[in-house]
Amino acid sequence: MKFLKGSPDRARGVMLRVGAALALISVAAGCTYNEALGRNQLLFVSQGEMAQLASSAWTDLKKKEPISNDPKYTSRVNRVAPKIIRAAGGNPAQWEVQVFASDQLNAFALPGNKIGIYTGILDIMENDAQIAAVLGHEVAHVLFNHSGERYSQAAATQAGLGAASAAVGGSQTGNAALQALGLGVQVGAILPFSRKHELEADKFGVRYMHRGGYDANEAIRFWQKMAASKSGAPPEFLSTHPADATRISALQREISLLK
């Protein structure tokens, strides 16, 4: 590995000790198997704990971001959101869906059943089914505690790098290894997991919209429109979101399985 100074044996030993430290953190943390997702989730915190952490952020956001009460937007969202939440097995009375007045082409979810959607993205949505695609995506993020998983991954990474730092003893070779490892964890673990979360949210989002009576093919049309509106996206392996072509291909496969 060219970025490590010193003998190959020394560099190899440093990386082995670093890897062992990270592996120890991962094993100690443990994982929870999620049957719906068909994979393990690394979770240090419950959905309830994440909801408490996010509560103040949601309150602050509503104070700082202009809220839209324009029926042009709110009536559409209020018409679609309850159907999607019910289709996902939830109770609409336990969710808060807020429309924010901004040109941003964006929507987001916070733990504790909070969803924000911007008027900018609503302006390019041609029908209720496209709103359903985005709201279904955000509902899935909440239900599968993706934010808690990212939180846990970040905590494990920091703990692992701290243990690795102690293992290498602060040598020049060790510091170089840690720098490379930090980048490797970001590109090799955290970003791919974030992309996995996005694809999972897409997958279950189209299931929810289909159960809610919407045409799931509108999800593809919407993402094609979003892809056409963007320019200068980073390479997929350096992005927290999957490439548009990857996302659309995955949606097409999922929709083909719907009955």
C-alpha cells in the first residue's frame, strides 16, 4: 500500500491491528436481524430513543423554515399522506407531515414519524401518485429506523478508529494507516449503507403506494424527471444516494414483482 511509509511487514502489521480493533467494536456492538429487510441492522438505539433525539431538531426546523399553508400544496399532501401511512401499517394520527415553502427539490424524514416536503418538489409532481412515491420513500426510512442505523454506524466507526489509534500507538506509519482507514470506512461502509437505505426506502415506498391504490410506475416517471433536473452529480461510489440509473433500474425490478 503506497500510502504507508516503512517496511511492508510493518505496514501490514499496522493494518492488521487496526482491522482487529474495528472488528472487535463491530462484534461487541452486535446486530439485529430485520426479517422484512432480509439483513442485519447495527442498532445501538431504538426508534423511541431516536425520536427523542430528533424532537428538538424538528421543533427548531419548524421555527426556522417557512411553513406553507397554501391549499395548492397542503390539500395534495393531506390527501395522499394518510393513504400511504395506512398502507405501511401505520396510524395517520401518529404522524406529522409538514409542507415547507422552499424551492428545494427535496423531502426528508425524521425519527418520531416526522416528514417534511418542500413546495419546490411538489411543483414538479404531476399527480398524486408521484407524491405517494416520495412520501412512501420517507415513511419507509422512518419505519426501518435508517437514521438509527446510520447513527450506530457512525458511533461504531468513531469507537473503532479510537481503538485503532491506541493499537498503532500514534506512529507515522500508523497515522497514515488511520487516515486511509477513515476514508475507507466512509467510502467502503457508511456511504454504501446510505445508498442501501435509499434503495430500501424506494423498494418499500413503491409497495406502500401500490397498496394505497396508486400507479407504482409513476415512481419511475418521477425519478426520471428528477434525473433530468440534476447536473454534476458525484460518482456513485462517493455519493450518499444511488445513481439515478441504479435507482430507476431497481424500481423497475421491484414494480415488476408487484401483484
